[in-house]
Amino acid sequence: MNDPRALPGEPLTLDLVNTEFAPDGTLVDLLATAESARSWAAAAGLTGTLDEASLAALRQTRSAVRDALEGRGTVPLNAVLDKARVRLTVSDTLVPARTLQADEPASQSAVLAAESLLELLENGAGPSEICENPDCVLWFFDTTRNGTRRWCSMAVCGNRMKARRHGERKGAATSAGRRPGDSTGRPRTARVAHERLARMSRRQRAGGVP
Ligand SMILES: [Zn+2]
């Protein structure tokens, strides 16, 4: 089966956030239909059936995780986590197990995705980042030693941004497109995926060309 994800290889929680992406400025939502959601879930390693209720829970969790990552509060995320409990068991051969279980089966995938964020935080992982391309809404988990990853993909956004900056240096673009840099000269990435998404969906509703 084809992997529909824009950025495979990220932790489950970012995989969920990245079900909304914008190749070439056009919004794609992998959770828009049950069919596309199922192929995303399979690629992301989620098992279990995906009915309308679990799809709704996933959409809600996607927005909750994005709110948390982008500094708009954690009340929605904690509401999702509130549906989870840890089930403690031990087998006859004395193998202990702790499994995460949602109150309702429909919330199981959503709860796993929310817990994946907690796992990242518990492991002392640095903050997840959004791609520096202002037209990209993908989040990634920076595993480079110095935290220097800037783009979802060097091949796509990295090269695009380098070409753009090269053009700016040559005076082909106005300074309006530039963003202020921090003391290291690295542009500060605003956590604005929701603004980028809103801008794109407005543009699409208006029928405008990106
Ligand atoms: Zn990108």
C-alpha cells in the first residue's frame, strides 16, 4: 500500500499533526475521509477499526496537540489524556505489562497519539519544530545532535528556501519577505502552523491561486 504521509518517520503525535499538509500551497487533509484516514492509520502503525467516532476523536486530538505545541494552551490535550488509563497486568510467566487503554474503543488511537507527545517530553526531547518554509505546515522532531534541523525535508523545503534566500541576496526580492534572525543568525521560527493553515484555507475558499 502507498504511504500517504507527507513526512514519514516522525513520532506518532507529529504524524497526526502532519495529516494536514500543503504540497504546493494546496491543503490536503488525510483525515477528511474514512478511506484516506484508514490508509494513514495503517502507515502510522495504528491498528483497530477506524469508524466515524474514532475519526472525530483523531481530528480533535490533532487540533489539541497543535494547540499545545503552538502555545495556545493544553486544556484540550488534557481532555484527551483524561480518557486514558494504564492497565497493569502480569502473565503466568510473570511478565509484567502496562498498556494504555482509552475509556472507549473509539478514543484508543487518539489517546495513543496524545500519549506519544508525553513520551517525547518525558524522554527529555527538545521541542518539536515546524518547518522554516513559511508555506509549509509540517512538524518534525529534531534528532540532530545540535538541534540544527530546519526543514521537514532538505530535498523539498530546504532547497526551496535556499533558492529563495539566494534570490533575496541578489536583490530579486524585497526585504518584506525576510524574517528577523536571532543572535546565531538563524531565523526564529514562529509557531504558526494554524495561521498558515487558516491562510491557505481562506485562499482556497476564495478560489484564489496560491
Ligand atoms: Zn517543509
